[in-house]
Amino acid sequence: MEKLVLWRKEIEEDFAGASEKQLDDFLDLIRYIRQNDIRSGICKSTLDKSELWEWLYSKDQIELNDIKRELSRYIEKTTFMDEEEFDKFFGQIGRLYAVKVLALSFKKENIYHISTIAEYYAGIRDYLVTEKKDEFCNDLQDCFPSIYFAKGIGTTVNTLNQRFEEIQREIVDHLVQINDYHAKFLELLEKHKSYQEIAREFSMDTGIECSPQAGRAKIQALKELCLNEISGQDEIVVCELHTKFKTFNIDRERQDRIYFFPGKKGILGGKIIVKHIGTHL
């Protein structure tokens, strides 16, 4: 997914009214953007505003001095854009162009105006639910930082019993819950909980039906060979836990689902592995 994050032209107004916590979260977001080589831009006219630099260099709030210093460094490293180019891209926010545009802003005009890492992911996921199937499958990895999508995931999406467009949002909703449960999955595994127990806890916490594979005949299709970086050996994991979609309440044997492995330290950085998004296996 090609993304462009723009600093709102009136960002100095946002800074002046923000709390220390808001500014800390904003700084975490800026660091994340830089560390992940996400394109960002600021309008040259914003840089000409004396109010912005007065706030950045003011020492009135000692507790904000370090934050302001780091923000000024990031601003200076951001790509400067002339007004015409900036306005063209800013006008594309929320529209499904090749470049998905987000705005750095404390004013929540819509889901694409972001000031935290969580809001960044909410914004790009909202673009995801409107994409065509091929683009959607290609962009999944960008949208769920705690999930690794197995090779061929796009092929499994072709097995859905429902039309992709009718179930697309529910797929994203399930993936959000799976992604955000990452730490809890690892906690339960360290307590040596069975897959049945893990599925039960996940269902209770999220309201999404989840269970391990009942029939063992098709387990082979759910296996994934991975390198365990701790042992240095290849290891087979089984992506048998699965969520079940509710869309249209279709026959349970044709109920589409997401099959996944809840993660393990040493394998793909402990990420959850999603093997299959499609028909019942």
C-alpha cells in the first residue's frame, strides 16, 4: 500500500492546544513513520508561519522542551511541498487513489486525520475495506503489524463462499481482533493453555466465534514450515485456530473463516500466522 502522510497546514494550532500526553503520542507516531520509511510531507507555507516556530522554541513549558526539540528535528527532515502539490494530495484524503493519503492532525474531522499509531492503522484499514480483492490481498501485510500472512493468502480468499465485497469488512474486523489479541495469545501460550482454552478466551473477549480444527484429516493443509530463530531449526506449526464469519448466517459447513497460528517466540518475531481466509477446511 503506497501511503502519504501530510502535516495539516494549521498544525501549529494543534500543538498549542495539545496536552503533554497527546504530544508524546504524536511524537511516537512521527518516529514510527520515519522508522518505517512512510512518505510524509509538509506544506512550505506552514514552515513560513511564525506561530509554529514561536511555539517550538518557546521555553514556557519546561516539561515540553524535549518533545519540542525532537518535533522540530522531524519537521526539518520532512519533505517540503509547494502549495499546489500539497493541496492536490490533501484533497485526495479518503478517496481510493493509488496513494492512500492521511493527515497529521489533532482535529478528528474523519478517520484519516491521525495523531497516534492506533489512529494511523485505523485510517489505512478504512482504505483497505474499500479496495478491490487483488489490491486488498497485497495490502494486508501493511495493515496488521502483529500478523504474518502466509504465502498464497490471496489464493485462499478466492475460496470464499460469499462474494468478497459482501464479507470484506467482516474479514478486516476479524483481523483487527486477531492482531490486537497478540500479547494475550502469547500470555496464554506461556501458561500452557490448550487451543480449546485459547479459543474460548478469545471468543469471550471479542465476541467472535473461534475454535481449533475439529476434523484432523485436513490438518496437513494448515501446516506452515518456519525457522525457529531460537533453536536454529525448521519447525512445523499448525494454523488450526479459526474464526467464523456471521455474514448471512449461512450453513455452518459453508461458513467462511480465518485460520491462524497464535504465535510463538522465535518464529517470525512471535507474530500470529494467518494461513487461510476462505471456505471451511
